[in-house]
Amino acid sequence: MPNMQESRSETARFDDLYWEPRAEPIVEDDAFLAEIIAQAELPVLLAAIAAALGDTSSLSSDLQPPLSPVDTQPHPHGGMSPDQQERAKEVALAGLRELRDNGITAVDLLPDETVTDLLRFLTAGREHWYGSLKHELDLAADKGGAPQWHFDDVADGREFPVLIVGAGIAGIAAAHRYKQAGVPFIVVEDAPMLGGTWAKNSYPGVRLDTPTFGYSYSFAQRGDWPHQFAQGRDVLDYVRDVAERAGIIENIEFSTRLNRLRWDERARMWKATTRDAAGKEQTRSFAAVVSALGQLDRPHIPHFEGIDQYRGVTMHSQEWSHEADYAGKRVAVIGTGASAYQIVPALADDVEKLVLFQRTAPWMLPAPNYHDRVTDAFTWLRRKVPHYAQWNRLWATVQGIPGRLHTVTAEEGWEGAPLSVSRKNQEVRDVLTGLLAAQFEERPDLLAHAVPNYPPGAKRMLRDNGVWADALKSPHTTVVTAGIDRFSEHGIIDSHGVEHEVDIVVFATGFKPSDYLDEVEVIGRDGVEIHDFWKGDARAYNGITVPGFPNFFLIYGPNVGGVVAGSLHFMIERAVEFSLKSVYEILQRGVSAIDVRPAALDRFVDWIDAGNRRMAWGQPYVHTWYQNAHGRVSQVWPYTNAEYWQITEAVSESDHEFIA
């Protein structure tokens, strides 16, 4: 067993807080191994074995998975043919035998040529993906996420305190990387605990709607997740555990809200005014500010006439009242987005009556394993094959790079608009409509309301394993599509004049994603407030920096949200890394600040807007929360991880002003 100092060294060497130096030895016979292989995802297993053996000769080009484009469901084994699969199983069995017979239980950093061979095999030779994938690969010597410099070596005795705002997914990533670089920082978090959206959202049924292994940090690649789509409490436990392992909790000031930022041009510092739980205000100076405030954090509840008259219980999905017992009660849920999709099936069997107010139906992708635990075969492979879970995570990343972008790319002049945007999009619509028809076969009245009237992918698509349809078909569920006229003392009156008496109303009405920094006053150079600069249209270079606001960095800012491709954590980490590269430039050059040039922002926004105009959500007949008050798509990233990796790889001197 390695001692604690050795464990820390290994963690740093591989840049993974969950690094496991050794697997358990394989002792099972060939028949057992064959059974395991029959249940494995073959490209993952072949890559893991080749890495552990340090030999990629078995990864012949004729075994390479074609990575067939995914329309609705991932293709097993990346689209390998039946013949490829049979030959791959033989190669895998020979490899597992070699691991067993030679007692191989560990894997080390791989030579560059081996990494290239493995990535070529997994990507079908897409070289332009390699850089972004190495960022996720512990075994690549040039993984590149961790800072390759230290504050003490470049600061020359200079003070450079940094303020990080928020202790959710983004804030924890920022704090970890800034600590690795030795940059002094504090984190202020409005809530009394860390975890961001996962601490705030505790409603019944809350869980990921993306596969678990794609929802983790490159520097914290947990392998023992219990569910295919992690439950909310598991994600929260993970986030808190990452913060503990990173040693950043002591840097967090909880129950502390940032109210105001003002750039002091003379001092070249940000004056930050915060307020603690007791209402005490404090103003402190920081050389730089990293805003890690989330997009989906500020609840949106539409104005409803008469709501003050209602005598029952009301709550937003993010502010779930666990004191309100819904068992045997009459419950209304307003909304059919991601939260409602999880809440409704979780409540349906326990309430006396469920009334669902639907404005638009959701598109759902089939996911039969949505509520399943990880398989026994996967658990065995994770325990026995070195680094298997991390190769599985990389495989999820590989498949997520193109994602389903091809299904939501619009064709100019497509005659199927506004119900679809292209031939492929129409094919997806037909498949998903057919699945809905089967689920609601005995309820044609519900089917008429279950098929969305907009193109697939124009709004966020959910995961379907049948429980949504079951909940809507329940004898004590009523689906109301008439709209809400007003509230009464005892319930909700729809636009047809029907009163629905309920004891509890749940607002699953979403958030205000386009209102960046809505509750913070940010005053930059020349006294310009950032919301006045934006005028309701939030824009940031690379989604990170805004002209006139030096040393101010947005993490997961405007236009970097991936909805059919990519990775939340990847985008967050790259923004954090870009901010640190900017800090390095400041310190190394001996200047006070860095500010992005307006022309650079304009060029970036033009590029983003051109990409979004090609997508389903960017069509003029589509209206979603991806758009801001001006109708511009300000939330969504229309490209892949590979492009974001490229534009955040270096701080362009020509795009920035360095302030003495």
C-alpha cells in the first residue's frame, strides 16, 4: 500500500484526485473472462488492455470502430460490425489472459506514440480531436489541464489576491486550479454550503440527464459511480468530495453574497463589496475576479394573476420544501422541462391527484437504462483492468464530441419547417414520434399533446425510459394544455374556465439563464456597468472576458453551453485554464491587467452567431430559453469541444491590451 505522501505524488503526477495506482489482480478463468467480455463496450476494453500492456499492435485498423453518427441512441461499440465485434472479443480475451498470467495490475504514463495510437483507434483517425482528448486522458504526459507554472516563480514578490465567486461546479474547478498554481484566492459562496445547483435542487427524482461518466472533472475521474445516470445526491457527494480532496474548503467564505464590483483604475484593482449572513458589508480589493456563477441558478416564476389569493403551498423546483408532504395530496406541476420531467414520475404514484400544466411537450431520447445501476460486468472491469473506468469516461467524451450536431443542423429552404429543419432532423422526428405513438397507443387523446410542435433539438431533449408516459397515463393525472388564466383560493383556473383545486403547486418553470450577473453590480473602466454594456445581450470573448472589464473572467459565460454535443465540465475547465493563462501573462509581463479588445469580442460573436444560425435553435420560427430578450441565441455553443479547446489554448497578444 502506498503511503499518503506517495498517494499525493501520484495524484499530482497524473493530475487526478481519484487516481488509483493499482487494480485488483485477475484470477478468474477463461470462461468467466469470456462472459465479461460479452457484456463490455469493446473499444473501451481494447484500449484499456493495450494501455496496460503498453502494446497497441492489437489495435489493427480493421478493428477500428467507425463512430457511426448517433441519431437517437448510441451505437453499441461505436458502430462496430458483427464481424469486428467477434474478432475484438478474441483480442480482448487474449489481452485479459496476458494481464492475468503476468500479474499486471498497474499502468503508467504512456509514451506519446502510444497515446497517438490509442486516440487514432478510438476516434477513427480524427487528428483534430487529439488535443482536446489528451486534456481528458490521465495517461497522456501532455494532458495539459494543470498549470505548468507556479505563482512564487513568476510573481517576484508581488501581491495578487483573486476573488472566486461561487462554490458550485465551476467555482470548485477554479479554486482547484488556482491552488495548484499557488495563486492566492478566496471563494465567496452565497449559500451556507458548497455544491451549487446540486445543493439547491433536491426535488424528488432529481438526477443527471446526461450519462454519469461524462459529468465529471478531468482532474477528478471517479470510477465507482453507482448509477448510469447519477442521482442528485451522488453528484452532490462527488462535488463535496472533490473539494475536500483538493483542500479548498478552507478557502471558502460561506453565506457571503457578492453585491458589487468596481474597477479602481488608479489602483488597478477590483473593489468587491460582499454581505454576510448577518447583513454586514465588507469591501476588499482583488487583483482579479473569477465569476463562477451558474447559468441555471436564478429561478423564474412567471407572473400569474391571483397568486396572492392562493391558500395552498407553492414552491419552485429549485426551492423544494421537504416539510410539505405531497403523499395523498392534490398537486399541480407547472412546466414540462427537465425538472418537471423528473418530478412528475416521482410524484405520480403517491399523490391523490396530479395536474400537469403543459405549454409545450418535450422531445425525449430513448434511454432504457435511465434509472439503472452500473452493471456487474462494468464493476468487475473497473476493479480488475487498470484505468478501465477512465477509458470508459474518455470513450464517452469521444462520442460526445460530435454528439448529435448533425441531427440539428438546418438545411436552407427545408420544406419541413417549422416541424423539422432538415432531412436528418425529420428522420429523428419520425423515430421519436413513433416511440411516443407506441407509448400512448391506448391514449390517443394524450398522444395529440405529447408530440412536440417544434423541431427535435430546438430545445433541450430529455431521456426517456417510459416513466413519463406512464405518469401521464395514470388515472389520477390530468394534462392541461389550455394555459393558466389565474389562481384562485383553492387552485388554478385554466383558460377554459375550469378550476383545478390543488393543495400544492410546483413551479417547474425554469430559470433566467440569459440574465448573467443579474444580482451583481459590476462597474468596469470609465464607470461603465456591465449590464449597460450588454443592454440585455450578454456577450463575452470565448465566453470568458468582456472589453472594459480587466482581470474579470466569466466561467461558463455566454454562448458556451453544449446541448447536443460536448461537455459541461470541459467547457468550465478550459475557461478556468484560460483565466489562469491570462494571470500568468499579467505576472510574467509585469503589468497590472489584461483587457480583451472590442474587435476580438465582435469577431468571436460573429463566429458564434453564424454557427447558431445553422442550428435548429437558431431558426427564426423557434423560440426557446436559449435566446435572450433580443432573440439572439446567447446560451448555446454551436460547435464541438475541439474548437473550444483550440480557441482557449493560448492568450492571443493581438486580441488583448496589457495595462501597465
